[in-house]
Amino acid sequence: MKPGIHPHRVYDLAGEAQKSRLMDLEIENARLQRLVAELLLKNQELRREHKLDTAVV
């Protein structure tokens, strides 16, 4: 350990890094959930269009 650095401060920094990483992962998770929802909606639209196209033929 470097002189002048208190051991508790090192743990505080590690804890802050973990909190930051957790927040980053939660943000990424929310983004991916929105993306999946958008893709599911697009898939539904395409299936509906395909059914309409095949029904007309």
C-alpha cells in the first residue's frame, strides 16, 4: 500500500468502481430490453403484412 493512502479509502474506491459498473450494466440492460421490444413489434408488423400479402394472392 502506498504511504499516505488509508486502507478504507482503497475500499471506498473499489466500492465506487463496482457501483459505477453496476449502473453501466443496468443502463445497458434497459437499452437492450427496449431494443428487444422494438424488434418484437417490428416482427409482429412484418408477420401481419406477410399474412395480408398472402391472403390477397
